Amino acid sequence: MPFGHQTFKKPEFKKISDVVWEISPSFKKNMRVPVRIIATKNLVDGMDLQVYDQASNVATLPGIQKYSFVMADGHSGYGFSIGGVAAFDINDNGVISPGGIGFDINCGMRLILTNLTVNDVKPHLKTLVEKLFQKVPAGVGSTGFLKISKDEFKKVSEQGARWAIDSGYGWNEDLDRTELNGIADWADNSKISKRAIERGFNQIGTLGSGNHYLEIQYVKEENIANKALAKKWGLFPNQVVIMFHCGSRGFGHQIASDYLQVFLNVMERKYGIKILDRELASAPFNSTEGQDYFKAMACGVNMSFANRQVILHRIREVFSEVFKQDAENLGMRQVFDVAHNRASLETHDVDGEKKELLVHRKGATGSYYPYRSEIPDLYKEDGSPVIIGGSMETGSYLLVGADGAKETFCSTAHGSGRTMSRTRARNMWRGEKLQKDMEQRGIFVKTASFSGLAEEAGGAYKDIDEVVEATHKAGISLKVARFIPIGNVKG
């Protein structure tokens, strides 16, 4: 098995369509709803069995609606599987669970345009990557150049990307191109611990480690799937774009850790909630503990938005310095900032009834069909932009939310998804050799850790094209363009 050595029961799958599969509630005692997997048969067969164990455990939680979902990039995680989605009716005992949100709260993707072509950039590629590596600290425990007090950080935790813009790190229009306009406005920093603040206040403007990256990419004409929408959104053939992936760092991790303990202490004793896996520690959303965590989670959301906003500012600085032009003249406009690892209050139709639901997306992305209230005005008639990052050796995608997402509570995949543990990847690849091999293939990489680089080898991930094809065929998010990596900064 790809992950760990524990044995899990293999379920029987009912085929709903070529890319939709179902596990019956009879698979496990106390399942309230079926499990649905959005994937090709090949991807379903390749998922570690713990994914299905975790998804069926989620299906037993109070208030869950319709299905416990696994997206095409699904692999085992903490609590929910990565790629796990579940929606809970907040007016019918629905719960909130840190294990359904993740430790890196609001981890997300940001995509930036330029008016440069790949031929413009290639002579400067190594300089760009080296300067980005210097300007955007990466790696375990990395700290940023931005020095603020803990009291000022509390403001960041309530103001999000707006704090960064007001402090001179970006453009006002960036907020119009960010989910939630860059701020979770229900945040309350009185609900976060001193330890969380200590872990987060010096990490704004940093990538972190693991699968977080900053990548220079370009788009070939044949990889533009929706030419009209791509043009409307500012894409053109051979254009260079920048994509990066990071989140709330140690701050979000501490918030999740703190409230997991809170929930474990009150869950059964106070609220009578019994679970099959302590990693799914939960509390009723409308309880004092549930509300406290929701407000603390929002602080993590805001830190991550501010973090990515400052990184965007640094990227613009580097490109301006190398090309000796203002970022405005280089066309460095943001397309979108879209996050995974968040619980969102949303209204959805459930069997003909409008319900207010708390949608947990753990390693899954919001994919909103046209005219949903969650979509910024700029994209309202198109559907929300969806950014799905691949491995550093393959490619990444820009998609758009579509009507099929009504079936998945407006959710889709977030990346390629691992096929093996980090330990196994380190045993299979050598970071130094991988770096040289990639450079020979035209991808220049700077990394804070060769062992970390080995963990992120393309072979450790699913086929991004197959993952995206599954979401496209399911109609939950549709292809706009595919990007090819040429430069990468890794933690």
C-alpha cells in the first residue's frame, strides 16, 4: 500500500458514470450518507484504501448532507482524506471539524499574468529564479523579511490581504481577484492562542515546505482549451505566467492543533458525539466551541491571504528589477487567488430545499457555477476561476466553475494528489540528481532542501492530466488552459 501498513477493507463501488463512483452506506455501521468519488476508474483503483476508510468515517458525522465526497486527487490525510468534501446542515446538528479543514488553513493558489513571452523570459530565467529564491523565503521554519510586532500580527489575522494592501504590498484590484476579497470578516483574534501568534507573526511572505512552490510557467497555443474565455481573462499563446502555492504556515497548524484538543475534551462528554476516528474530533457548529473555532479558523484564513499578497508583491519587485520596467507595464495582474483547506458557510439546494450548509473542503477547491454569490463581480457571468497545481515536473491548470458543481456543493480537485509517502519518494529519488535532470529538460529549480525536492518528484504524484480530465468530464470544473513549468522555487 502506498501509505503506511495498516490494513483497510476494500469497498464495493457502484458505477454512476465513467467518472462518478459510489460506496453504499452499508459499507460501514452508522454511515448516514453514501461516499461518492469523482475520478476515473484508474484513479479510483490507484487510491490507497485508507481514503475510503476516511471518507466513510466522515459519512457518519452529524448533519452531513447527501454524500461524503472524494475528489480525483484523493489520498489519505488527517481526519478527512486529502480531496475530501462534506457539507453539514448548521440548523440540524451539523458539526465543524478541524480534520475536515486541515492544519494549513486556507492553503491556496495564486495565478499572475505577465505580457512577456517564453522567449522574453528564457534568457533571464536563472536570474529570476535565483532572485525569487532570495526574496521569498522557503523551507521548514522559514521566516520572512517583513518584521512586525505580535500586536500588529493580530491586526493581520483580522484584516487579511486588506492589511497587506494598506501597508503598501500590492494593488487594490488584487482584492477584487481574491476569494472573499481577501478577508474572512468574521475573524476574532481573541479566539487564538499566544502560541499560535508566536508561530505565525514572523512568517508572512514565506512559502514554507512540502508541496508549496513558486513557479514560472508558460502556455502553448495548443494547451488553451477555451480560447474565448482565456482571451477574456488575459491569456495568450506563449505567455509567461507565475503560479504559487502556500498557506498559513505554523499559525494555521497551531490553531488546528489547539481546537482538536478542545473538541476531543467536549465532543462526547458535552455533546454526545461519537466518532470512529479521533482525527475527526468535532463540535456542533452552533456550539460555543464550534463558533470559537470558526472565528479562529478565519484568523488563519486571513494570515494566508496576507501571506500570499506579500509574496505577490515580492514577485512583482523581482520581475521589475530584472526587466527594468514597472510591474504595471509588465502586465503583472492577478487572475485569482483560490484556496483549499477551509470551511465555508454557503447556501445550497438539497433535494429541492435551500439549506445553509458548512462546506468543508480538505485539499479541495471551490468551483462556483456562474452567478453564485461567492464569485467576485469580475467573473460572475463566467464562473469562478479554478487553479489546480500539478507536480513541479508536469504542469498546472486553470479551469472554470461549471453547472456540474451543483452536485458536489461547488467543489473540485485542488492538485494532482500524491501516490506515495514522502519517505518512499526520498528513497526513490535523489534531490541533487533530480534537480540536474529537470534543468536538462528546461526546468530550472532552486530548493531549500534536496530531500524536500526528492519528496516532490513528479513520479510521487498522480497524472495531473487525468485528474483534470475527470473533473472536466464530471462537469464540476472545465478546462481553460494548461501551463508548462520552466522555473521553480521549492521549500
